[in-house]
Amino acid sequence: MKTLLRPLLKAIACLLMASTSACSSGSLWDIYVYVGGKAYDRGYYTVAETFSLAAVKEAEQFGSEVPRLAQSLYSLATIYDVQQRYAEAMPTYQRALTIQEKVLGPDHRKVAYTLYALASTYQNQKKYVEAVPLFRRATAIWEKAELGHPEVGELDRPYVARSYRQLGDIYRDQGKYAEAELPLQRALTLQEKISGPDHLDIVPILHSLGALYVVEEKYIDAEPLLRRTLALAEKAYGPDDPSTTATAINTLGHLYILGGKYAEAEPLLQRARTIWGKVYGPDSIPVATVLLNLADLYRGQGKYAEGEPLYRQSLSIVETRQGLDHTNVAYRLHGLAELYRIQGVYV
């Protein structure tokens, strides 16, 4: 069966490739890599996995520590990664990394890319202890490479910016707010140099830094970043985008509540509620999020009769969707209890 598999895969690959001359002139490994990459780009992950596995097997015939094997393993790991098959992605990335470090050296740029990919996989699983040193090491390699070869470093800068942003997001999620500021600020400065101040790639960094300032109660610093986030998101994605635009609307509305700017907050929050309600449904977690903000707004305005049903509706959604013991339940119970306390209702 194995003797038939290789020529069969090659025949399938040649059919998928537009050029028969490329098929006849290229090695079997080259063909597998090419077809696997094209399948990945088109989202055909099962096909991509089949040919990437074949590329790994083909590369192994040249030795256990050769660059083409590391390349094939890296490609296979990205296929697992994009499907959230982390248990398969992590050891595959690690195997590629081990080969790269031995063959290319620990400070090679390709090593940095694998470190970054592995760190991102850990971050997606909230394994922050494992992710942080990998992000830091990848960033250090790229920045060192740029010092010696600016023309090469220019290709790496977008990844350096992403790495800094992801580090900042990790520190924020860990409650290490002071540590989160510097990497997010660096990410923003670097990304602005790369793509300009109005590019789409600026948006997630602006939002991350603005949201951090909100948590730190640096409202004056947060507002221009979040307003800029919203303006860029509306331009890029449209005014009714449920992801980036609506999230920016909700975050800005939350900021205005905290700053006591209730008149500015309410139309933003109602807008986010409408967008999310249409896309995700009235009983979705995004709607529960904005309902909590609206309830806090009405409580702050002394409109207790309007705030109470929103707290209860938001509470019901998260209890149903996330369970009675979820931390989001606690936030809503606290808000509701505070509303009753202000009114002197203790029973």
C-alpha cells in the first residue's frame, strides 16, 4: 500500500497543479509543499494536512535534521494551529524548532518565526507562563537581526509589532497593567512607522492600549485612542460591523460611563446593542455585555427602574450561557446588589 501511496499523491498533486512541467521538473517534496500550501491558502485544511504529512515523510528520507524537514513540520503545525488542534500543533512546532536551532543556530530569523508561532499557540490556550519567554526571545532575535541588516529587519517589523501587542495583552489579562503599557506603546509606535497612522493594522493595538488605560483609570489617555479606534474601524469595516466596530463602540461607551459622561455613553451603547442583537441574537453574550454597561449607566443616572431589568436580563443570559459559577455572573449580581443598596432595599 505504501509503495502505491507516493505515486498516487504525486499524480493527484500534478492534477491540482496547473503546470505539468513544474510537476515533472520539481522533486516530490517540492510538489507536496506547493500543493499543501495552495490548499492551506484556500482553507482546504484536510487536503493541506494530507500533502503536508507527505512532505514531512518525504523530507525525513533526507535525514532527521535537515532544513526542509523543519519547514515541512512548521507548515504542518500551522495547519493544526488554524484548526485549534493545539495538542498536535505544539509538539510539531517544537520539533521544527529543535531542528532549526541545531541546523541554523539559536538566533536565526527562522527560529524567531517558529518561536512566535509557538508562543501564539500557548497564548490562545491562556498558557501565559509558557508564552511570554517565547515572545520575548523571538522579539530579541528580530531586533538584533535588524541592527546588522536593516533591509532584512524591515521584513520582520510587523511580527515584532504583533509580538509586543500580544505580550501587552497577556500582561493585561494577568492584571499586570504597568507591565502591559510599554509593549503596547512600542507596538503602536512601530506599527505606525510600518504602515502609517491610519492603517487597518493599527486598530487592534489602539484598542488594546485604550482598553488598558480604561482599566488603569487613565481616562484622559484612553479617550483619544478609543475614538481613533472607532473611526478607523468604521472606515475599514463599516458602521454596523459586529466585531471590531461594535466592540470599539461598546468600549468607548464604557469609558464614558466611568468618566460620568452619560449623555455621550447612552447612544453608543444602544448602537452596540442593536448591532449585536441583529447579528448574534438578543440572548447572546455580546448583548449581555452591553446590557450590563447600560444598566450601570442608568444606575449612575439614578434611573433605577430602567437599570434593574437590564441587570436581570444580562444576568439571565450569562447564567444560561456560561453557568451559575462563572465570574460574569458575579459582576452582574454585584451591580444589581449595588443598585438595591443605593435605594436602601436590603430585603
